[in-house]
Amino acid sequence: MIKHWESVLVGANVSLEEAIATLDRGALRIAIVVDEERRLLGTLTDGDVRRALLRHLPLDIPVSQVMCASPQVAQRDWSRERVLAVMESTQLLQLPVVDGDGRVVGLETLHGLLEKRLLNNPVFLMAGGFGTRLHPLTHDCPKPLLKVGDKPILELILESFINAGFHRFFISTHYLPEMVRDYFGDGKRWGVSIRYTHEETPLGTGGAVGLLPHEEINDPLIMMNGDLLTTLNYRELLEFHVAQAGVATMCVRKFDYQVPYGVIQSEGHLIRSMVEKPVKSFFVNAGIYVLSPELVKRVVPGTRIDMPTLLEQQIAADRAVTMFPLHEYWLDIGRMEDFQRAQTEFGDMVR
């Protein structure tokens, strides 16, 4: 049984935002909703949160309006084999453990019950940008090698994938490529395989895919910008992509924009309503993708194309492109203030 499971217990009246914070703080990927006597009322998982985001539900609603009110549970006297069998049949990653009175007495996770399985899915990390907005830091250092704490950004990304079970990596280079190659080498220092593609001239995020050895890409590929820090569960992203059976999945973030003026709704010369400084919500590209092998093979070597354009082409051809809303910590280190934020924030998120 998992230790420290009590840290994910929340009351039914806490807000969705508070419950998400509880879910994100730990590595257990679940918040368990209980009453005053710890009787189980429901659970909140990543999937519940993403469905709420897709419905544009406000974050201040009680978690009880979003939680799964009839979750699958394990009884405290069940064997390991029985718990695993239920997880396999229900495709669940966590099961609250309850006693005969429905009180939560523990938590079982699939990760805790199984040894970590290695995944053969390749990971493609984009490390070729100039990082001009971070001058003078990037005058003689590629942005992915700038350090957050005591490690380069790209090393933090690499280790997050390794911890999730990935071991096949490709790194795309352009600006100061020898520095990236010298630092990471062939990956033996981390016990993984690292190979490189190099863009003589910038090809765009989509065009870089054309440089991969297409004949070796036989499983869905995760692609990520080399200047992002996130606590995303990559296995869950991959499982989502496979379940959707599309050609690509784009991770998206919710972005709120407040109009700085009062907005008028009118009919002709008549004002019908006025809303003072309304907030508009959008989903924006988060710079993380999963690509099917068939899509990777469609990108002709040497083609210059950005990833949004490549995905728009797939949509126009009536091929399924899906989105995966993120609620986890996410930071794009594009500006100096972002780099400074990373120094103070990211260490706390991964402890």
C-alpha cells in the first residue's frame, strides 16, 4: 500500500482549484474526497479535471460537482493479485482502499504494484532554437543548456521522461549543436539511448520531424519543445493518444484574457447589454505533441513547416487530431522573467 496517501484526502466543499492543487502536489495523481469520518464520497483524477476544463467549468465550484461519486474501490483484505486484476479490467491507475464501513484506509496504485516498465516509444526533444529573448545568457550557450538550479533545462526534461520509463531519445539541434552533443553524448550517463538530428537551416517544428529515421518510428512519438518545464504525466498522455486513435494529439493550456474595457452587445443603434471587462477563455498550444508513426512518415525530409500548419493539414484531410488539456505545472522559458520564475518555482513542484 502507498505511503503518505493521507496527503491526498480532501473535503467535499473544497474548491476544484484546491483539489487540483492537492492532485498536482503529489505523485499519486488522485484526490480522494471524504467526509469528516473519512468515509469515501468520491475521487478526482486527471481525467475528471480535463473533462471539467473542456466544459469550461469555473475553478471555484466545489469539487463535489466534478468528482466521480461512485468510484471503484479495493477492500482492505484484497490480495495484490485481486487489486491488479480489478485495475486491469477497469483500466484504472489508482484504487482507494476502504474498510467495511466505507472509510478510506489506504491507496493502491498500479505504479506501486508493478515494477516500472520501459516504454519503446521514442521521444523527440527540440533543442535548436536561438533563444534571442534570453540574451545575453544565450550569446554563447543554447537555451536548453541554461541551468535551472544545478541542471540544464534539457536535462530536467530528459530525466522526467526517464523517470516515466522512456529510454529512446532524439534531440534536434541547430544553434551551437556541438555544445548539446558534448553535454548529453549518447545517453549512457543516464542509461538511455540519445541520437541527434541537425537542421542546417531552420525547418520549423514540423519540418524537424522529417529528419528522423522514419523506418525506426513504429510507435507513437512524443515531441516536446526543449525549453518547457512541466509535471505532466507522460504515460497518461500516451495512453490518451492511443485510446483516441488519431494521427496526433496536441497538449493545450487554458488561457484567460480579460478585455480591458466594457463590452457592448447591440442591435443596430440599441444597446442590449453591457459587460464590464469580461474574461474570455481559450485553449492554447502547450508545445507538447504525440504523433502517430504514419504522420511522422508523411513529413518529407527537408520540408520547412511548423507543427500547427502540419496539424492543420491533417485536419483538412479529415484525419483526427485531438487535444489533451493540461492542468499540471507548465512553464515555457521564453523570456528572462520566465527563466527567473523557473529558478524559484520548479524545484518546489518536483520535490
